[in-house]
Amino acid sequence: MDMAIAALSVDMSMAKTQQELGITVLKMAMESDASAVEETLQAIESLDPALGNNLDVTA
């Protein structure tokens, strides 16, 4: 009986550690995505708003 309780305790501890690791990795991925979106928005804002409005079709 004591071995079963010890094994259950170890299993629960491992599951908790794996869950915490998964949450940490997910947070890192979300921060990375947010950073990429921010950089993309900054790049879009720096574009010339008149760019592409005129088309010279004479050759």
C-alpha cells in the first residue's frame, strides 16, 4: 500500500511539472508571436502611404 501511495505521489508530481513546462513554453510562444506582430505593424507603418497609388503604363 505504501508503495502505491509513493508511486501516485511521484506520478502527480511529474504531471504537475509537465503541465508547468507546457504552460511556460506556451507563454514563450505567445510572447514571440506578439513580438513578431509588433515588428510587422511597425514595418507597415513605416511604408510610404502613396506607394503604389500611381502606375506608369507608358513605355
